[in-house]
Amino acid sequence: MLQIQRRIHEKMDDYKDYSFSATEKRALMIFFDLAQEFDSLEDFLPLYLAMGPDDFVPVGRTESRAPVCSSVPLEKDFRGGHLFIPIRGNLELVDQLPFKPAGDVIGCFEFYKME
């Protein structure tokens, strides 16, 4: 039980350090709520992960068409009816990558209305 309490407090400290905006907090809460409701990420969003400094690949998508995200934004971006939210890496862990991602962005969520 002490280990669980310690981890909870460590996570609370981590989240203070992240300094998420209210919008970013809501996006994370919505993501985790929906992740519990759907069987697969492919049910509601594409997820892109960094494979190199300028190389992001889609690892989940809702439709079979080509991905809309031609470049991962460093800040939240709304274009073409799609909302792009960059995923920043943990500062301690991002240094372990074999490349330095711009703005420490290691991925991106893409949200959009389904047909």
C-alpha cells in the first residue's frame, strides 16, 4: 500500500510540473474516458508516433484513406476540420531517443468528425 501511495504522490508532482492548460487537461480526460468506452483507438482517432526527427507514422486511424496529418504541429492546431494535439515526451525519457524531436513532440492525436 505504501508503494501505491508513493506512486500517486509522484504522479501528482509530475502533473504539477507538466503545467497543462485547461484545454490540454480536458483533452487528456476525454481521451482516457473514451479509451475505456471503445475497444480500439481506431474507433475514434488516429495516433501518429515519431520514428525520426521529421518522420511521423500513423499507428491508428478510423478510416482507410491516407492520413490527413502531413506534418505534426508543435502546438495544438485546427485545420481542415481536424484538431491536432501534439504529444510531448517526458523530458527525462525523451533524451533516450536516438533522435531529438522538435519541441520534444513524440506524437500527435488527430480528432475529426466521422462520416
